[in-house]
Amino acid sequence: MTEVTFHFNVPDPLAYVCRLVRRATGTGAKVVVTGGGPLLQQLDEELWRFSATDFIPHCHAATAEPQVLQASPVVLADQVRGAPHQDILVNLGGAVPEGFEKFERLNEIVTQDETDRQQARTRWKHYASRGYAIRKYDAVTRESS
């Protein structure tokens, strides 16, 4: 069953996801990041300038050649159905990603914005009602439970 973790109070979601992705790919995991198109475009730009010493290989699912898609440890995807990897899914969107249950882990990123928090509560209820054990991590206090 998919391990679900909510990362709450994230002040800068793009920088946070860059760090999360760097840590995950450093262990050999492959990551799919989902969210709205404009947000994924911003993340793409952030991944390019995130670190002068670390390059995080990534591509867009909608535009990458099949061999690039398979080889990329990080895939940015509007939709996760048909994603080439099922290790880790990072959700920057407001809705439950369709097909999340095929991933080993799901990381939900939640900012301090009240609308985002309300959407996260709805997603939390969705996962809980289906029996998923949910962990939470506060990005400000760095406490998990």
C-alpha cells in the first residue's frame, strides 16, 4: 500500500520540492512530480538553477522522447497515469492525483495558504477513508508524526 506523507507549512514549495527530489534521487529513487502546467514549468526552471554543484536530471512527460522519459530520474507530469516510474510521487496540485496508488510513496506538499490547506484536508480525508496510513511532517518545526 502506498505510504502517504503530508509536508505541511511549506514556505517555498518549489525550493522544497527541489531539495526533496535531490534527496530522493540521491538514494537511487525515481520521482514523478505532478501539478498544474504553469507550476511544473516554474519547477523546471527552479531545478535548472537550484544548485551550482548538483544537476537534477529531469524532463516533462508531455514533451520528452520515450527513451529520455525512461532514463530521467525525475519526470514532471500533468497526469500520473502512464508515468514511467512508480517509486515516489510528489503532488503539488490541489486534487488527489489519479493513479497515486501505483506508487510506493506519495508526498503531498502543502503551503501555508488557507486554500491550499483546505484542499489538503480534503485529500487527507480521501486517503484516510481508504485505509492509507498517513504521516505528517511540519516543514517549519521539522517535526514528523
